[in-house]
Amino acid sequence: MSQNDNRLLLDLPPEVVERVVAELSAQGEKVVAALRTAAVLIMQAVHDESGLRLAESAAYNLREALDAVVTGRTPVPGGLPVVVEAWERFEREAAQPGNDDAASLDVFRAVIRKTTEKQERDSYHQNRLLGYLRDKSGVDPLAGDLDPVIEYQRLRRTVSQGLHRDTALDTVTGSYQDTLAWFVRMFTPPDAIVLRLRELAAQPWRGAEQVDRLRETASNPHHLRLFFARLVDPAWLDPLYEAGVVRLPESGTPWPVAGLLEGLGRSASAAVAALARRLLADCKQLPAEQRLDARFMLLTMATQLGADGHTIVGDIATAHPDVRAVRSLAAGTVKRADPTDPLVERVGTALLNAGPMDRDNYYYQLLLDRLETGMTPDNVEKRTRMVAAKVRLAAGAQNADWVALGIARLTTDLGENDRQFLIVASHYLARMMARAQVLGVASRQLLAWVTAIPGQVGERLVCRILACAEDIPLQDKIDHITRRLASPTATGDDQELVDAVLAARPGPARLAAWTDALGSPSPLPADPAVLPRDWARAWRWSAILPEHLLTGWQEPITAVAEHHGRLDREAFDRRIPAFFSQWGQSAYTEEQLAALPVLDAARLIAGWRPDADSEQRLISARELARTLQAVVAAAPSTWSTDPVAVVETLREPVYVLHYFRALTEKAADVISYAGGIIAAARLARSRRWAPTILGNDDFDFEPGWHNVDTAIIELVTALAEHDAPMADEHLDTAWSWALSALDSPPEADEDPVDVSYNRAIGTPHGRGLQTVLALADWEQRNTAAIRPRFLDTLDRVIRTTGLVAMRYRAILAWERPRLERIAPVWLDSRVQALFRDGDIGRATVDLVLAYSRYTTPWLHQTLRDEIIAAALRSAGAVPCLLLGTLHGEPGYDVDEVIAVLRKDPAVLAEAAEDMAHLVQNSSADSPVLATATRFWQALLDANRDVAPVEVLRRTGRWAFVTGLPDTIWAPLTARTLTLTEGRIDYPGEIADRCETVPVPGDSTRILLLLQGRGEPWEQHHVAQVALKTLHMLSGDRPDDNFLPLRTRLVELGHDAAADLTPYENQA
């Protein structure tokens, strides 16, 4: 190294030094010091003659500078752990029934291949650097020659080798310059990188040195995307491809080349399409499992290049016609293209490969419509022949006969439910053939294409061609109808051909073949209800054939018409819906029943009987009963005046059932009639009239009185809950019914696992206990005391074992607040038996907490230890525990609750979110909101072994607590994000709350910490909010976090932020 080379030992630019220190803190200062030390040592080595190992010492400092970048960083997972995780995932998927094992194996192979391809990065320092770069920009650095991690590895290997051998001064000087260049590349301020890339992209292509400048500047996909988006000269594209800068897309990684769509894709789409075609060809070199992802990205680009991208769209649609996403984009491109464009038939050829019953109607109809619309003299034969071939394949499929084509002519407009491929394609082919004849295609040629189509479709298409053909002899048309007369059904296509033949006025002798084809009718059947098939065939064809050809068939045609009427020729003009719905209906409407006196309406209902007509129209006793229920609910008092007479008149259990259900629904309106209602219920339970068979099954009617008994129990409960007046006689009767239901055996189909309250009250014994509790509550409110049998019943209930026991306890858990009120002494004395004895006691606690509609001091004070244990056992119990804290119950202090829940961080995390949820609608001055805020504060103040960051991340729910002032919420959220390094639940909602910067400093600090965290859609939303915030601040007021937030956004690829300037810097 000569004296003149001293000037080559440049130092880091000041803005780079500032950036290194700002990002790396103490390690950044070490980087700067190490680089400067290396420079000094190299300068001393130029003149040193003492033999000191100055060059080696300089190499050591260079390595120290490189190591300082990754010191303390978390390495990304890689190597064997990633492979093992992928293999375990494959085994889990393969064990699932119906799994696509081949697809799962392809995913595993992709992991192996990716791990192998990136093995150059798999070292301690490289993985730490990769983790740092990912965290910084949100993406992996550029691959290939542009990979800064590979460059880092090369530099570190070179300087490390220089420590243990004699190192030439020129070698260490070169390493110093390369290391300096690496730091400049990686730590140039993001704003400056954006400006350099924009300037470079604006230059016309001059030579390879420009690619070198790009490599020196860009280090991640965001940079390249910005460059491609701003590129103005298409002459850059081929050199960039040859230099390896333009690469194929990789799954799960942003593809920078897509940035071309923002610029050259609009101004030079042909050049971009040419580049995309080269990349598409390169896809063949990829492993098979990676080709689809790469081609799909290219397809996405091609669809936005207009006509220049059509070749690519066609190629990819042809390669992957069965991939739904490919079908969607390809069909969308066809929709936007000129219908005459060759792309239409290219994509149609690829995608119109369907079975006759396939129902991907949107794509089929779109493509076929464009094929027809764009027919020209130049493409008519190609398009018509292609669609005919598609229809031939579909019509020849094994299940083609299952498709109901209907009798409407094929050209009749498609209905909403005409979605099967064979129907849709036949319709459009019929229309295309008509257009083809107009455009000059010979009818013989068309016939050659469609006669190969088997079955009804082919025959009917021939009808359509012949009907319009002026270049086909009349006899050929007559002969085709002669053959068609063997078909059991005449169609609109046959009608048009018959009409065309008759319009030519052929002589009777020429049409005699039609009469012969019809033959002679079968003899009169023994059963007049069973009509011969040839009679039905003649009846259908009589709609289109002249009467003089039907000699000898008039009597059979008349016989069929007596059953089905005359076939209307208009039927050939409309399609019959392929699917239709018919709902059950009542014999009488609500209006009809409501207009009658009560007992007259009841007699009308009771007298109805089903017949053949009602069965066909789906009129049933059940629907009539539901109509009765609606009528009673609309006028409950009227129908409660004499309920005994109503029940005696209705008699059928299906009607009595729905009558009682209506009274239950309107119990509050009929309490003054309670005595009569109970008497009517007693009548129904005692008489139990034999049910009439009113339908085919128990959906149509009630074959017994079991459900009526259940409805009576529910009715009694409703009357008691509404304080209906009840005489002793009626009260005793109600108690007897409730206790009888309580003793019911379990039903055979009861789920032995489901012990939920909803399931419990769905059983007879569950409803019985519910009624017992309601009656006891009624007695406490309306009499001197509850009858002693009530407490005996409760004791019997809690002594029950097995499935019924848990059903009972589910109801007691739901009714626990009522028990506190009506049986406090009993409840206190049964705590051990109810809540502490063995597994059933713990299960009862879980039920109580699951169904705690509201908590009480008794619950919190009596079951504190059980509530804590339940919370640690099940997250569902956590809200009850927290309510004790919010209500200030003894033993539920904030610190105490955190201390017990820290045993399970997952439960404490649940509590962190639940606490915010519990106060979500609290007002700002609410005491519980203040307590909840102290809970959040305590989590932040605790050691991280008490409240790990995973717990703090769940406090994002506080963004919904609008009652908490921003002046309190924002500092706590900023502190939380500092501890969690920006990771938190509900980042989008947190960002939204900060958009207007309600708390200067803290609000923008929150937005800064959120950047680059969360799911991709969350990151995008948070970044967009931050951009809006910066735009607002730029013209409104200064903020200390403006520049850091702008820099962070630019790092993450939002280069528009670089154009925003702080308020104080504006002119």
C-alpha cells in the first residue's frame, strides 16, 4: 500500500455513524470504534518496520465490528429444528382422514429444499444477523448475489482467517473497504436509500455499472420493489434479468418484480410481458411442487398487462386449469378482454373441461358468453368446433343422462338454477351455431360437428341447425323428425324444425313417415289410472304435430289430457326450474281462525282431516297447530276465558300442545285466568283422548301426550314466575306435577357427556326441578312460608348420583342466586355436599361459575378457594374471580389475584384480557374501571417472571375500553409495547385509537412500536394508520416521534413516508 493510498481509507459517513449508534446503541459505538481502530492500525502498518502484527490486529477489529452487529440478537430458527418441525407437521396431517398426503409431502419437501438452499446462512452469526434484518424490515434480505447475509459471512470468514496467519496489508485493506461498504449499505438512512433508488430508477440504461450501484444500495425486497416501481426505461429489464436481479417469485416472500406494474407495466407493458415470459420459461427449472406458486404470481402480473399479458395468461391457464385461483384470474382477464381476442378461445379451451353435472356456473357462463359475443368470420369455425367438442365430451359421460335438459328450446334464456355444465354449454352452443350460419359456415359443416354428440343433446342441436338451414334438402329435415318421434318427449327444438318443415308445404305423402313412426296406440289399459307410455308420447307430440297426422290417436290423447290437460306450446318457451322449494302449510289461515268465535275455531281445527290433496300440498296438522298457536298468542285473554272448553274441543294432543305453548309464551297476559288454565291442564292430563292419525309421522302430528305433559310443566313455571294467583288446590296440583316430572327416568337418547344447563332443562326431570324452584319462590313471595317438602326435595336432588345428578346440579348452578334468596340456610349448610365433596363437587363449582349470570358476595366469600382452583383449572372461571376483584370482595385484592394466577401464565394472560373485557362499557368515573386499571398497572410493575410478556400482550383488549381516558390508556399501552417489543393483541384497534394523536408523544410512540408486528393484514393496517398520522402531523404540529416513525415506515417498504416532512421543517 503506497502513501497515495491513504486517501482510500475512508471513514463511515456521518449519517451512517449516527444510524449505527441509533440502531445498535452500545454495540453501535463499539462498531464505530472498532472500524476506526482498524483504519488507524492499517495506516500505521504502512510505515511500520518493527514487525508488529498490525494488519492482523486490524483484521481482529474488523471482526469485532461485524460481531457487534449481531451481539444479543435472537437467531432465526433453521437447520434441523425446522426440518423436525416440518416432519412432525407432515405426520399430523397424514394421520387425518381424507388428507391429501401428496400435497403434505410436497410441503415437507419444500422445507427440506429451502433449508438446503440456505445452508450457507446456517451459522451462529448469520442466523442472528438474519433475525435482526427480518425484525428491521419485516422481510428476508435479498437472495443470491445481493444477499447481505452471505456478504457478511464472507467478510467475517476472511477477517477471521487473517487472525491466525500472516495477513498481507493489501488483503486487510481490501477487507476494511469491503466491510465499510457493507456497513454503508446496511446502515444508510432509509430516506437516503429511497432517494438514491429513485434517482437510479429515473436514469436511462447506460451500462453494467448501474447494476453495481443497485447492488450497493438495495439490501431487501422493499428496496428492489421501489426501484422496479420507479423504473422508467424498459432497456433496464434484460440486463437486470441477466444479472440475476430479476428472480422468480418464492412462496411466502414478497416479490419485488411486481413493482413493475406501478410504472413500466403501464407505460411499456410489452417489455414487462416479455420479461414475464422469460421468467415463465424458467419455472420449468423449479421443483414440481414450487411451480404453481411461481406461475400464479406471474399470472397475477400478466392479468394487469392488458393484451400484452394474454399469452402468459393462456399458458398458465393451460398448465393449471383445475386450480380455482388460476381459473378465477384467467376468467377475469377474459371478461376484461376484447371478446374477439384469441385469449378467449385459449382460456375457454383450457377451462371448459367439465363433467355434465359440474356447477362452476360463473366461469362457464362467462367464458361461453364471451366466446359467442366475439364470434367473427375469422374465428367462427375454431370457436364453434371447440365448444362442440366440449359438449360432446360432457354428453358422452356416464352420468350425462342424469341432467334434465327440459323441453324448452336450447336457446331459451337460462334460469337462475340452470347451472349444470351440460345445460349451460348446450345453450351457448345452440346460439353459436345460429351465429355461425349467419357468418357463412355451411350447415353440412355444422352437422358434422354436432352429429357426433351423443344422446338428446346431439339430436336437438341437429334440429336447430336444420330448422334454420337453407342449404339442406327438405327431406333430410323430414327424416330427422321421423327419427325424433321415437323420443318420449317433444321439445321446443323439435317444434322449430316441425314448423320449418310445415312452412315448406310438403305434400301428405312426404309426411306419411311421421304417421308411420307414431305407430298404433296400445289397447285400453285394465287400470284407467295407469296410462300406456305410447299414449303419453303421442300426447306430448300432439302439441307440435298437425292433427291430420294423429289419426287413430285422438282417443288416447284425450284420455291423457283428462289427467294432465292439454300441453301448452308456451311450455317450449320457458325453462322449468331445476330446483324448487315447497313449504308446509296450514289448512286455515290465521285470519280465518281469528275471525271466528273461540270454540267455533277450535271445532273447525279439531274437525280437519288429511286427504290426498292436502298431502300433495303439504298441508299438515302440525302446521295447523302452529297457526293456532299464533292466533292464541295474538289474543291470549280471549282464548283463556274458558280454557277447559277449548281443550275439550281441541282434544288432539298436537293442538292442545300448541295451545298451551301459546299460553306459556303470553303467561304475563293470562295470570288472571290461572285457575281455569290449571283446570284445563288437569283435564288434558286426566282424559288423554286417543290421538287420531293425522299424518305420516310425529312431525305431522303428536301420537301421544308426552309432549303435552312437558308443555304443562313449562306453563306452570311461567305462571309462577309471573306471580299468577293460585288457590291452594291449584298450587298443590302444580306441585304434584312438578314432583312427578322430577322423578322421570332419563331418556334413552340423552348425551352422557353434555351436562349443560340447556341440555338439563330439555329433560323431563330437569324441567321438574326448574318448576319446583319456581313454585317455591312463588310461595315465599305470596304465602307465609315455603312448604317443608321443598328442602327435602333439594336434599334428595343433591344425593342423586349418575347422569341425572349432574343434570340437577347444572340447574342448581343456574338457579344459585335464587337459592341464596329463598333457601339461604339450606345453602350454607350444604356447601360441603354441593361444592367440596370429590369430583362431583368440583364439577358443580365449574357449573356455577360457567352459569354465573351475576355474582354475589355469598359466592365470592363462601367459595373463594374453589373459585381460584377453578380459574387455574379452566379459563372460563377467570371472569368470576376478577369480578370479586372489581367488587372489592375480601381476599380478591389485585396483588392477591396476580399472585395466585402466576402459577399458570396462560391463565394470567386470560385474566389480563378478561379484565379489560369486563370494564369495556364502564364510564370514566366508574370505581370498577379504576380497579381494573390498577390490575393492568400491577401487571406492568411486576417482575417478568410473575407476568411474562405473553401475559402483557393480552392487554391489547384495553383499546376497546373507551371509558378509560386516552391520557391514561396511551402511557400504559406505550409501556406495555416497550416491554413486549411491539407484540400485542388487537394492534389494528390500538392503532386506530392513536390515529389522531390524542396524547402527543405517547400516541406516535405506540404507532412506532406497533410497526412490523402481527399478521400481514394487521401490519398493513397499522402502517396505513401511521401514514395518515404523519400526513396530519406534517401540516399540523410537531411531534418528537415524527422522524423515527417515518424512518421505520420507510424501512418496512412504505417509501411514500419519505416524502413527508416534520411540521417545523416546512417552509
